Amino acid sequence: MGSSLKFCLIASGDADVYLRDVSTMEWDNAAAHAILLEAGGQFYTLDNQVLRYNKESLRNPSILTIADQQDFWFEKVKELD
């Protein structure tokens, strides 16, 4: 199954988290990202930044896809610091 379908599983609520630890290109993620955002999810880089587009390089870093931003574990980790 391709990454875009996995992103859609997150958006539909059939999965909670997907780690894509291999870089992708912006066009590989853009459509699924729009669907995911509408469903309340988000793409984050591994340094806790929201994935951005129109960068100098069109290559994306590794990303963590989550279904519910309210339960995002990076926020939980920050609370422990």
C-alpha cells in the first residue's frame, strides 16, 4: 500500500499514527495532506514542526502522520520537560 493510502487510513480513523522515515517529494504528500487536515490530522517532521511546502528543496524530510492533534505525543513530552 502506498503512503497516500496510509495517510487516508489516518484521515478515516482506521489508523492513528504513521511514520514515514524515508523522504518524499512535496507532490507525493500534498493531496493526502489536504484530506488529512480536513479530518483533523496533521503531518509533522521529526523535530515537531508542521510539514511546510514551497521550500527551497521539494524533498520532504521524514514525517509523522497523526489522526488527532489533541493527542499528539510531542505535546505530552513537552509537558514532562
